[in-house]
Amino acid sequence: MTRVFVETTVLADALLKPGVRAKAAKDAINAADESLLPVYAIKEFKAGPLHHYVWFHGKLVTTQSWSKTLEQLRKTAMSSFKARWVSTSVEALEAAAVKNRPVRLKQLVEKYGADATEDRTVCDRYRLALRSIIMRGWKGRRKLTTRVIHELECYPEDELREDRGLIELGETDCHPKDECALASRLRREPKQLEALQNAVEQQPSKPENQKRLQTLRELRRPSKKLSSSQCRHLGDAVFAFFCPQDATILTTNERDLRPLAEAVGKTVQTP
Amino acid sequence: MAAQPANITDISSHASWQSTYQPKLSVSDSATVIESPTSKKPAVAVTTPAGLPLTQVTKASVASSPRRLTQSELYPVRHAFAPQHIAALRLLTVAIGRCEHALAHLKDGQKMKADTEIQKLQVLLPELFCCRSLGDGFGTLVAALSSGLEALNGDTPNQHQIQAFKRVLTLLWEKPFLTADEADSHLPLLESVGLSVYPADLLDFLASD
């Protein structure tokens, strides 16, 4: 029997990237006899990629202009969009808007006003599409896999709602009463924690690895309480740790996850 | 300045007009006659007396009445029959007719004629999208129809795809004020027949790393 343990990147592909990426992710999930989604992936999904989509949608709502939103996309230093600025994607998107411009009829602008202008039309098409992708993605999160596991008592998983056209994510952080709900489960396996710490030490010293390493060190000290921000810093280590021994981690972030997974005897697969 | 010659005859007084004129629901440049989806139903009143208090149209009074609800009772007065609503109903009637004709042509093996009807449907959609002030649900579904047709890259949609277009257009005709969430729940209808419901350019952007 094959089992996959779905990581955040695959969850985001399946729910937020309709088309080739979503199909590849869903095919990989459905190919396994059993697919497991930890709630930690939902938490990361909401605080990361879903938040970025909501930001993008909010810009379309508030500027009511595609050209102004495009300008904001270029300016904003949000990490997930960073790579896209330097890629040709933004230019391609801009070119697509220009390509469609002659289609708009002058008579429609005279008849319907600003709603018929190219800038507003593209803005609204993208706004409505993003809203739909966001809402359907969120609604579908617990239906994607055969099981959702590792519920987090301190994570509220609020529903999305709309207020004045903007999408409200609700709470994205945990609210532990004493400490993070994962802490006691992690501390039960000190050898795995040590193995993960050693693996992270071997990884490039980028900020996220430094934070992960620090958190893993502190976890091994019983006097330290694991905070919600430290829980977030653990990131990939959580998937390597909690993936069942007979399951494979399904991720698109193989480069970062494989060393951690192998350190604790787990395997990694990409869609 | 000299007055314009009064060469305009009142059309209602013209004998031949009264005997031959039939209101047409189809577009003027159309070679085909397209009828309303409800043309077989008896006409119903669509206005409410201005002086009638809104409280008189209660749920109980509606439930106990055997008569058909008017559109003004079904829809909020401020939104119903706005210019965009009227334009949308007109365009939707034409668009549904285009789908019906395309399906009939496909059944007869006349693929080019079917494709011509679909082309005429496609060019209606930008104007239909201009009526999106009716609501985000309306805009979502019209945009989805546009994306679906654009993604075909000029190929003629198959019978199932045209049927899906027709079902969505009929839904919009019946419920133009549907919510965005309701609209979302109908998108799988288009997706299930292989149609993409989001703009391809946006999807390319979102999928890029």
C-alpha cells in the first residue's frame, strides 16, 4: 500500500494553480492508495501562498486598475512574488493586456462607461478569477486527500470571509495556551530532533535555516517553551519529523526537504 | 435657421405596421431568429405600484397566492431593471439562442455553421461582461465563459461544451443576481467538459516560479 504525506508546496499547487501544476499535484496525490494531509500544511498554506493571493486580490479591489496593480506587483517586496518580478511573467501578463486592447469597442465605453475600459475589464476579470481560486481552494483543502491528520489544538483555522470586497483571512497564527501543541510530540523523539539538527547544520546558512536550527536547539532544552513563531520556523523539519515511516513526503521543494527527510530515514517524492 | 421638414410619420398610425409588426427578440444583424427561453410562458407583470408598501409583499401573502411572482418581487427594486439588467437579459437571450442553433447545426453535421454561431456568441461576451455591476456572481460566470472559449484557441467547442455554455447562460438569465459563491459552485459544470474557467494569462503568471 502506498501512502503520501502532502507538504505545503504540493497543497498550494493543487489548490491555487489551476492548470498543469494543479493536475500534476492532484495526479500524484491520487496515485497513492492513501494520502495524508497534516494540518500544519494547511497552516503554512494559509499564512503563505494563500495570503499572497489575498494580497494580490486586495490590490485589484482597491486600485480598480490592472496597470496600477501591476505596478504594485513590481514594487512589493513580498518574497513569493520576488522571483516573478525578475522572470518574464509580469511582462507576459502586461503584454497579454495590451494584446486584448483592440478587442474593446469604443461604443461599449460610451454605453457602459469605465466598466468597459480595458484596464478595468482586465482588473475585474483577474479579480473575479483570483477570488474564485482563493475561495474554492480554501473550501477544497480538506477534500484533497483521503485523510487530514495531526490536528493542532492551538490553531483556529478560521474560515475566510469577505468584507467590502476584500477577502479576510482571519487568524493565521496559533494561539497556544502554554506552548505550541507540537512541542510535546517533538520532544518524545530526541534522537530524531538531534538528527534533524545535524542535517540543518549541513545546509546553506540562509536565514530560514538559521531560525530552524535555533528552534531545534531550543526544543531539546525542556525548560524552553516553543512559541507560535518558533513553530513556524520549524517548517520543513515538521514534515520530515511527522511523516509516518511507511509514507513518502510529497513536495515540490525536494532540494530543501530531502536532506532533512533522509536524516530521519524518510523518503521524498515530487509530483 | 429653417425648420426641418416634417417628413416623419407616426409609426403607430401606419396601417401596415399594425398588421405586420411582431416584436423581435433577436439581434438586428442576425440571420437567425432567437426566441426568449420563456417565450412559451404567459406574460407576467413586471412592475409594482410605486405607492405599494414593501411590507405588503410578505412571505405569507406570496405563499398563499396562486399567482406567479413578478421579477420585481423576486429581485431588489433598486437593482432590477437597471439598464445593465435589461441589456444583460437581452444579450443572454441572444446568446442562449446562439447555443441552441449551434447545437442544432452540430446535430445536422454542419460544423461550420455551428462554429459561426459560437463566434457570434463569443463576440457578445465582452458586452455581457460590461453588465457585471449586477454582481460578482454574474461577472464570475461571464468571465468563465470568455476564458473557456478563449482557451479553445479557435477550435469549435463540442456538443457537451456548448450544452454547458447554454446551461450557464440560462442560469444567468434566470438568476442574474447570483452571489459569487453560487457562481463558483457552477464552475465545475464548465470544467467537467474540459473548459478552462480562468484567464490563461493569469494562470501562467500564478504558475510561474
